[in-house]
Amino acid sequence: MNGWFLAAGITAGAVAAIHAIAGSRDVVRPLLAGNLADEPRRVLHAVWHMVTADLVLAAATLIWLALGRGRPGGDTMAWLLTAHFVAYSGVFLAVSLAASWSRPLLRLPQWMLLLPVAVLAAIGTV
């Protein structure tokens, strides 16, 4: 068993749960109650659900990789998931830093949850 992949998968599962629970309360409810036109509101709502599914599938894949030794293509999948979580982290960091907020790194702290998954998955492939 690869403990690094397991740690990455469990962390990704926690991120998915936080996204589903806190995101629903802090992002989706205000979005749906807001003044936005119907089509962009529905698209953004669908994107939020896509990210939820993506996070759950990534967590499941990392756990699947942890439970099997030497799965064909496993390292490739792990590197793709590493890149995936680095990209997610980068987007949140870029958006946070581009805004003129005080303490920007704490305004959108999702990167602090996403980056550890990337690091753990990367270590698991070494």
C-alpha cells in the first residue's frame, strides 16, 4: 500500500466534503439567491457541482492507487492528479492575489486545502 497516495486520497476526500458543505452554504446559496441572470447563474451552479464530482473522483482515484501496488499507469494518473491539484491551487492563488484585498492569501483559502493533495500525490510517485 502506498501511504502517500492514501494520505492524498483522504485529504482530497476531506476537501470534497468541505467543498460540498461549506461551498453550498457560502457560495451556492448566495449565488442562487442573487440577482444574476438565470443562464449564468445555472452555469455557475453546474460548475460548482462539476467541481464537487471532480474532487470526489480524484479522491477515489488516489485511494484506489493507494490500495494497489504497481497498477498499470498508476504513476501517470498520480502525476495528472498532482498537476490537477496544482492547477486548482494556482487558480485560487492567482484570483486572490489579483484582487485588491487585504490579506489576500486568506480571502480564498481553498488553495491551502488543494495544494497539500498535490504535494502528497507527488511524493507518492517518487
